[in-house]
Amino acid sequence: MTTSYEQEYPSPEGKTMTKRILLTAALFLTTASTSAFAENFKGTVSDAMCGAKHVNASKEDMDCAKKCVLGGEKAVLIVGDKTYKIDNQDAVKDHIGHKVNVTGTLTGDTIHIDKVTM
Ligand SMILES: [Cu+2]
């Protein structure tokens, strides 16, 4: 009576759940080991079209950068001679053209911003 013998053991649902917990733990470990630490960046928020042209953050620069971003350009962060893309554009929408201190996580050439201060 193979059928009744199997029924005394944990149901298939039980096994699936254990697998799911293990999978979740594996995913968590992977995420934890690959995610970078938050870093500080000191730079100028500009737009993707003008880029480093607005690095001085003069009134003209701010006006132009704002116009460009409102016109659909993506905001970028200029740090030294590097231009970083910004993952969460909303974080800098009030700082277009400003010199800022940014705390965020860099992945490739894109920063996900946690905090912006002036
Ligand atoms: Cu511009």
C-alpha cells in the first residue's frame, strides 16, 4: 500500500514551503553581498544635454538646467570630470542647477540618491 504509506509523511505543501524559505534566504544573501554601501558625492545637478557646462552653478546655469530638465532632459550629477546618471530623478527635482552634497549608492554610472543637502 504505497499510497497510504506516503500520506503519513509531510504533505507536498510542506516541502514547497521549505524550498521557498531556502530560496528567500539565498536571494537575501545574494542581495546583501552585491549591494554597495552608500557613498557621498559633492557635485552639481545639471541636465544630461548640457552636462558639465553648468558646473559653475551660476544663475544662467541654473536657469538653463531647469529649462532643459523641464523640457524633458534627465537631471545628472556632475562630480569633478565625471557625469553620473540619477536613478531617482525625483530626489533632485528641487535642486536642478544647484551645488549639492548627495548621499547615495553608485551602480555603474548611475546613482540612486538617498539624501540631498546643499
Ligand atoms: Cu542646460
